[in-house]
Amino acid sequence: LGIGGGHYAPKQTKRALESELAFGHILPKYAQPVEEDTLIQAIERTWGGVEAIYVDWKGTKGEMRKTARALAEKLGLEFIRD
């Protein structure tokens, strides 16, 4: 699950192309904030499961950063800050 960045999510795109990281859903900055329930739905609907929540730190609003970090801890997911 990728959070932050612009419409084309350049940091997530670069990570996906240069590493083994893949994104089932990306929530850009302009669509933030969303409730935790929405993030949980995205996680539940990701085929193959979710191992981490990736946050483009500069491209994410403060409230969403906190929500993402707390959710990662709650669900036992890796939290990646970039």
C-alpha cells in the first residue's frame, strides 16, 4: 500500500521499477486524508496480501502519516518511510 506523492506517484513508481516492491493501491496526497477503515479495505482487497505500508514522507499530510504508522503497527505490517 503506497501513500503520498503526486498524481503519478513518482517515488512509488521508481521503487517498483528498481526493486522487488509492488503496490496494490496508491493513495496520492490530493486524495488525503482518508479514514483508517478505507486503508483497511484497500489492504483486504489487495490480491496476494500486503506486507508493508510505504509512505512518501514529504508527499503525505501529517495526519495521514500518523494514521499509516499506527495502522502498520496495529496490523503487524512493515512501515516504510521514504
